Amino acid sequence: LRIVAATAGVTAAAVALVYGDAVGCSGVVVAARTVLTAAHCVAPERPSAVRFAEAGGARDVAVRAVRLHRDFDPSLLRADLAALELAEAAGV
């Protein structure tokens, strides 16, 4: 994966992945409702939400769907990419 340019007016945001009461792994917002993360962070346990740190607190946004890279191999960590579809726009 190579990111070569940003869209004008879009601010990148890093998020934490939420698993019940725990937080682990991270991801980056790549579109209004899409977060890119490592596939090993969502297989086999999938996050219920992503957490945005904001001034004065944090905001969780539910994960609607998880899509693993079709060539993901957990034993080799090959194609270790996943896309998380958010239930609502990230608003960043």
C-alpha cells in the first residue's frame, strides 16, 4: 500500500480499536466511514468500535463491518490489512 496524496480539506486521524472494555491496536481514518488497520488486529476477535481522542474526552464510533485483505495469511502476516466500515461518518 502506498498513499501518495491527501484530499484537500480532509484531516487524517488515528484511532484506537475497542474490544468490549479493552482498547488495543490502532488504525487510521482513510475515508469518512473507513478505517485501515492490521488484519491481525481484527482476526479472530473483531473490535466493536473505534475510539477518537478529542479535547476533553473520547468518542467511540461503532464498527459496522470488517473486511480482511483477501490474501491475508495469519501465520505469515502476509497482506496484513483490514478495512473497518464505521456505522457513521468519522467527522474528522
